[in-house]
Amino acid sequence: MNPTLIGLELKRYCRDYVGLFFIAVLPAFMYVVFGAAQSFGKEDIGRGNVSLYIMISMAVYGAVTATVSVGGSAAVERMQGWGRQLGLTPLRDVSYVGTKAVLAMVIACIPIALIYAIGIGTGAKGDTWVWFATAGITLFAACLFALYGLIFGMAFKSESAVGAASGSLVVFAFLGNIFIPLSGVMLTIAKFTPLYGIVSLARYPLTEGYAVDMDGKLSHEALWVPLVNVGVWTLILALLTVYLVRRGRDRQ
């Protein structure tokens, strides 16, 4: 790891106020509006209340947006020649990748910390271990989505790639049962989307697999369903990343 490079990268991201708004402030605002400010937020669900449930969902969205942004920008940097510049320095490829991995985790911690802090002060309640477990799962699962950003960066090779990747997450968030509870055919479709498994795993310590759909019906889902979703999508994203890397080398 290169502490100097990590420090410079952190300063660069922290100065991007627009990016920080969409990564941390917007999800926190959505939690306050749709969770803390609603009367049903105090209702019990699993090992906590509905406010905690919505708080976890918004933290997942913010953390995933953060890691996608880091992954996408890293790919664009490499494709636009930054990799050649770094090749003139003693920095090795493994150090560059490690730096970006650390950066992704640190940036992902920002929305998680902010939203959880607001949750503590706005009535989100749950067992102590549930808070730590959901935060840890959210951070780990979000880091997997750095591959999603890498794919967009290598495919489009422009600054708009990061915006396209982040924008597509909004669609997947709706389809993935993050923003609104789905039911029927839409819920079935949601189980095949990339964000469904991550948010379901993050909520699992709280809900223990139980959820209320849009029709108000209570249903239970086995743990293997989100685990399979995360595993399959991780494999798909990894294979696409490898393919795009090889295609880029072949063209060179």
C-alpha cells in the first residue's frame, strides 16, 4: 500500500462535493423522508423497527454507489493513460489495485456512518449486534460492486461511464426491492436483479428472512436465496471484468 497515494485519492474524492452528495447526503435524506419522518417507522419488525429496516436499505444504496464510483473512475483512469504515467513510478500494479480497494472501502464507510448516525438520533431501534452485523454486511457486499463500476469504465472509456453506472443503480434499486416493497411478479423479477441479494443479506440480521410486501402480506425467504443471488452476480461481474481487460489488451 502507498499511504501517500491513498491520502491524495481521499482528498480528491472528498473535494468532489457533487459526488459526495449522491453517495451520502441523498441516501441519508431519503432515509429521513421515507423512514424517520413516517409514523410507521416506529412499528416493530424482526429484531428492530421499520426505521432501522429503511435505514439499512438506504445505507446499502449509498455504499454501493460509492464503490461503483471508485471502480468506474479507476477503470477510466487506466484506459485514458494514467496507468502509463504510474508505470514511470516505482508503484506496482498490485499496489495500485490495493490502493483502490482501500479507497473503495473508506468511501463506502461515509454513507454507512452518516446514515447510521442519523438513524441513532431519529428513532431507529434494534439489537446492538444487529447494527454492527448489518453495517459489516453492507460494507462487504458493496465492495463487490466495485466490479460493476470497472465494467462500465472499461466498456465506455469516458468520464460519463461513472455517471452511467451510478444512474443504472437507481433503476436496479427500484427493481431490487430497495426503495419500495415489491410483490407478485415484480418481486419474482427482483430476485434476479443484482442489488436484491445484497440488500436482502444486509437486512437478514434484522428481519431473519421475513418481509412485508406491497399488499401487506408477510412472507419468509430462506437465506440461500440472497446468497445465491450475490454469488451468481459476483461471478457474472468478475467474468465480464476479465473479458473486458483481455479485450483491451488485445486491441493494444
